[in-house]
Amino acid sequence: MPQEPVKKPIEENAHHLVEEARQEVARSRSPWYYVLRRTQVLILIYITVFALFTLLAWFVSIHPVLAIDVVITQEFQENSAPWLRISMLAVSYLGSQFIIFTALIALTALLFWLVKLRLEALLIVSLSIVSSLLNWLIKLIVARPRPTAPLIEIIQAASGPSFPSGHVMSYVAFWGLLFSLGLILFKRDRWWHYTLLIISALFVVLVGPSRIYLGDHWASDVLGGYLFGGLLLGISLRIYLMLKERGVLQSNDGKSTP
């Protein structure tokens, strides 16, 4: 019984913080016609690059070791500065920690759900799951071996097939989607808008070079990860746009239902 007076203010404060977050996100939402136009542009960009993926996958399945891959990795690894090695390890760390990365995805989806972006929350979870499953399937089909010494230095050893890069695909699915949602949903008139875009973009851009530098993947593995990850992102955004137009998980005022 004595805990009741303490528990009630905590619940009220939590409810107040969530409501403030909802209002902040609602104020930041762009008009729907801007969302529509931005989404269509992004879809076009993502799907355009996919045409190269099938050709690349076929080629590396026939030629597991490409001279250009070896040269690119050797060029990347010429700089052995401690700060660079630590930075590359840090960028790749999240993708190597399944439990932590899964918890981050779940927490992000929960935050989106609490601020009434519920369709977006479901998209965050579903895209990450689909990306992981398809990456596993493609790796089995292509069956490309990972880089080995002495061709290059293996700074961080990894197991399993190499093409396409699982880190790259998972980062595009999660961070790439966050970047896309931040770009198409919000007006970018708050500091956190830019923080979301910058952090998401950095993870997507840097994860590829980090996989090459660490010797976990060839450059063509990384390219394949970006291409196929981009396709999945484009398809997801198209489905998202269709569901938004039909008002799925939306109230009449355009905001997610409570």
C-alpha cells in the first residue's frame, strides 16, 4: 500500500513524457503530398540500382576471388593507424552482436509505436527480419568463400558464406530505413531530425568500408549487400506508401490510432 503514492506520480510522469514526444513528432510531420513525392523518388533510386545485383551475384559465384577485390582490400588496409582500426571495429560491432542489435531494433520500433507511428514501427521490425532471412538464403545459393590470408590481412575473422555482406544488408534495412523515414516524414526543423539523419547515414555509409578493411568481405560482397539491401528498402517503402494511402493504422486526422 505505501508504494501506491509513489507509483502513481511515476506513471503520470511517464505518460506525460510519452505525450510530449507524440506532440513533438506530430508537429514535425510533413504534409502528405511531400511524403508521397519523397517516397516515390526514393523508391525509384533504390530499385534502379538493383538491376546490377543479379549480374554481380552470378559473376562472383563463378569467380570467387577477383583481382580487383584483392587490390581494393589491400589499398584499404595500407593505413594501419590505430584510430582507423578502432573506428572500423566500432562501426561493425553492432552487426556482430545479434542480441544487442535485435534489442535496438525492438526498442526503436517501440518508440515509434509510442509516438503513434505504428505502421512505421511494424515496418522497422518486418524489414529487418525479411532482410536477415533473404541474406541467409542468398548466401547459401551463391556459396562464395570469405577472404583468406595471405591475399589480405584478416583483422576480424568471420564464418559462413561471403556474398552478400550480412552487415551491410542489416544496416541498410535498419539504419537505411530510419534515414528514409526521417527524410520523408519530417520537416527537418528540429535538432533531432538532423541527428537522426546524420547518425543513420553514417552507419550505412561506413559499414561497407569497415567490412572490407577488417577482411571480413570482398568489395563485391559489400556492393551486393548495398544493391540487394536497396531493393528491399525500395519495395518496403512502396508497400509502406500503399498502406499509408489506404489508412492502415491511421486515424481520420492522418495520425496513428491510439
